Amino acid sequence: MSERQPDVMILDDGELDELAVLLGELRVDYRRLRGGAIGDDLEPPRSLLVATPRRAHSVRPGAPEGARAGRPLRLISTEEDSTPMREMLRRQGFDLLVRRPTHREVWRLLIQRAL
């Protein structure tokens, strides 16, 4: 049996430090994996996944094992944007693209909506 999945998961290479700080301040249950600590075929979080395009492929589609509710809200945080990238991310199940730099209030509202 796997351990309980966190409410929020961040997958990045250091670009999402401000989001991690905000989650800590809000006392949100989150797990952050960076760089080489990110494997493949990770179980998704319960409520919110935030990843960079480079790390988007690392999480299984769908909901975490044993979840009662639907799949988590999946966000991509990126500085770049293109139609092919959007299409690829849509196929991978991502819901929203959030452009960096992202205002703190935008993150707070997205977290509140997901939780």
C-alpha cells in the first residue's frame, strides 16, 4: 500500500521557489520534487499538480490510487508558449498554462480553487 498522496505536488528544476514558499505560508500539504529527484510514472497528487514543461511527462494521468474525487487540477508553469507545446500538454491532461513570472495572488487563487 502506498503512502497517502499530498494535496499538492510541484515538479520543477528550481523555477517554482515562490510557489513553494507560498504553499508553506498557507500551510498546505505539498510535495516538491526537483531535478534528479523526479522519476517517471509518479502517482498524481490529490488536488493540484504544478509542473514545468520539462517535467510534465513524469506524472501518471488520472487520479491518485484510491481517490474518491476526480483527477487533480493540472497546471503548467512556463515562460514560453507555443501551439505545439499547448497541444502536447493538453494530450497529457494538463488543464491550464500559467505564464511566469506569476503574481503571488494568482497562485493563491489557483491553490484556493484547487483545494
